[in-house]
Amino acid sequence: MGSHEDKKHWYDGKLYNYFIDPATEETRRIISSLIEDNSNVIDIGCGTGSLALFLSKKCNNVLGLELSKKMVSYANSIKQERKIINVHFLHGTAENVSQLTNERFDYAIFSLSLHEMKSETRIKALEEIKKIANSIIIYDYLVKKNTSFKGVLNSTIEFLAGKDHFENYKSFQKENGIFGLLEKNGFMVEKIIIDKDTYAAVKAKLK
Ligand SMILES: C[S@@+](CC[C@H](N)C(=O)[O-])C[C@H]1O[C@@H](n2cnc3c(N)ncnc32)[C@H](O)[C@@H]1O
């Protein structure tokens, strides 16, 4: 998939900002707690830019990369409204990020974005991260049994996001989620924070 492509969801932009962003305040707080002051970070699959803009207070520079043009344009409008100058948003794909920027980052963050990528895209995205960042922070679903209450609840939420999205979520779970992906791509886990028994924030480095 090239950087010219656009990913559209029915909830992109304002809807995501009104309904999802308020529910992920704790996510932003947890991710921020894993990052040292004055770091340079890239937020991959940054959505409405809520995390990137939140991190602008403690980071030197933040780059938000996002595949949905509508999300990028929404994120830019909020950035301008708040007059934030150390955050930039870029339209493009995670799997060719090293060709989209010459910068090097202390952290590459994937907040709730990996589970919605295809299995091969996730792997390519992590390969790209090795070229541009020193460490990685992934915040995403914990793997749950399909028969557990949380498993059914999470599956229902992901089902509502659309057919492809749901298929990718299922493959993410099948491949052992965050930990399977990090292991397969040669990363060593440094810190884990479990959130609401549903999500984990994991900080990792190359082995
Ligand atoms: C569930 S949203 C998460 C948004 C935000 N990071 C958050 O924590 O709320 C996942 C985002 O990842 C983006 N995305 C999916 N695949 C991508 C890819 N290959 N490259 C860049 N962004 C991608 C989607 O367009 C979507 O906005």
C-alpha cells in the first residue's frame, strides 16, 4: 500500500474525537509515563492526534503518521486551534515510514493501531521502526479467550468497526497480540503496564 492511499472509516474525524478520544484519556497518561521528557517521538496511526498533541507538553518534537486523510486534516485543525508548534501530522503508511521522514526518534508509538492492520502490514511496520526509532511503545488489546466476558466484549466492539477491521483484530489475537509481534520481530520487552485488564502498554527495545 503506497502513501498516496487513503483509509476511510465511518467514524473518522469528529465522531472519533467525540466518542472515542474521551474514553482513552488513561491510555495517553500511561503512554506518557513511559516517555522521558524532551524526547522525539513518532505516533503511528495517530487518528485525531489526541496523543500527539497531549505529548507536545513534554516532548521536543512529535510526528503523527496516519493513513486516513480525514483524520490528518482533523488533527491539523485541532493543532492550529491550540497553536501547537512542535507537532506535525503526515499522511502515509506505517509500512514505508522510513521513506517518509529523515528524522530519528527516541520512541515509535502504536496506540490501538496495530490490531487494525493486516498481519503482513504489522510485520513490515515493525521492520520499518527498526530503521527510525530507538525504542517502541505499543498500547493495544491483551489476548483474551473468545469465551470470556472481556473477549466477547472486545470482539463486539471490533466487529462494529467493520469487516476488514474485525478480520485484522482476529489475526492479531491469533498471533498472540503485542507479545507475539514483538517476539517475532526481535524486540525485548522492558516494561509492561496493564490497563483495565483489557489492554497493555509495552515498552521494548531491539535485542
Ligand atoms: C483505532 S485508531 C487509533 C487512533 C489513535 N492512535 C488512538 O489511540 O486513539 C487506529 C488508527 O490507525 C490508522 N492506521 C491503520 N493502519 C495504518 C497504517 N498502515 N499506517 C498508518 N496508520 C494506520 C487508522 O487509520 C486509524 O486512524
